[in-house]
Amino acid sequence: MIVKKVTMLDKSFVALHDKIRLEAVKLSAKKDDERQLYAIALFSSIVEHVNGVHRLTKHSPNVSVLVLRGTLELYIHLKLTEKRPDYHETRELSLLKTKSVRLQNNKNYPYYPELTNTEAGKEKERIDLKIKSFLDRGVVPLEKWSARFTEAGIKNEYCFYQRLCDHAHSDIQTLRDRHLTDNSAIDEVRMFQPLNSFDQSEVLMHTAKIFMESIILLASTLDQKDRVDLSSVEAEYLNFMSIFGR
């Protein structure tokens, strides 16, 4: 019975994945619209991450949770891009601030070995002017992930995100639960075992929900909901969830 359910789960997830990708190819961004291009890029990464989560749940479940965390972050970025017309600019502002700091410390942290000290100084001046132009227009990035979840309207999901972060940040208790037994000999540690804090079903349910909602967000951001058959995507998602009695 368990094997049969796992097989059904796998087939249904693949069907959902294929359906979303089939609909997604109907969408396109305007070449001169940075917000739309950012949304397309985010969705493309979500496609890759979702595929990775699915494969890893079978062969390396601990790693699937790390990829799911990245998938959730991409989803939050896409959700805020759909909600806020300037969100892609806040992301660029954050990047520019990081670059400015790195250029300031270029002698000790050679992130840009191709630049001479003079060129690094000029590049920093250019970046700082661009930062100022963003700030003058009132563009302010969200620094904390908790603020992003609140802004996205899914504050309660932040607790789930924190659970994922425990795995990604090598939380000491998480590592103990994941690998150690009463005997600490290296040949008796647990590897490639099912997760204690997550199971395959929970990981795939969250991944499927993110993927299904992502194509809706993308179509909305591009103002192209009429191009895709979102009802069939939702029907495929509900078929997947029915396996869990949801």
C-alpha cells in the first residue's frame, strides 16, 4: 500500500510539473521591462528548484529540504514582485549596496581582481550615485525575511521557513537528529535517511503549492492571465493533493 501511494505521488507530481511548464511557455516578458524580466527569471529558477526537490526527495531527502528553502525564497521574491511594482528595484538596490561595500574593501577582499584600485574607486563612485538615485526616489529594500513574509501576506509561513533554515544553517540539534545515534562511530551515523522533522509528503506538498501559485503570480505580473489555462493547472494541483486526502 505504501509503495502504491509513493508511485501515485510521484506520477501526480510529474504530471503537475509538466502541466505548469506546458502553460508557462505561453508567457513572455517585454524586453525593456525590468520588472517582467525579473519575474521571468525568478520563475525559471523556481522550475529548476522544483525539479531538484522532486529528485532529491527520492535519493537525498535531507538535501531536498535545503533546496525547498531556496524555492520558498524565490517564491517570496516573485510574490512581492507581483504585489509591488518597485520590488525588483529594491533587489537591485540591495545588490548595489553589497557591491559598494566589496569595492570599498577591495584590497582585503578581492572580489573584483580585474579592476585596478583606480578603476575600483571609479566603479564605486558610479554605484554610489546609482544607490543615491534609488534612495532619492524612496526605494527602500526589506532587510529582514520576516518582513518579506509579512509584506507578502503569508506571515504564518515564516515559522515553516525557520524550520527549513534550521537545516540550511546546520543547526546543531538538527544535525544531531539527522545523523547521530547512541553510538557515534562514523560507520554507524545516519546518512541518506528519511527526515525526522519533514517527510517526503510534506516536502512535496509545499513544493507543489509553491509551483502552482508561482505560475499564477507570473501570469499576473506579466498581465497575461488570459494566455494560460490556470483552471487546468489548479485542477492538476487538486488531483495531486487528493492523494493526501486534502
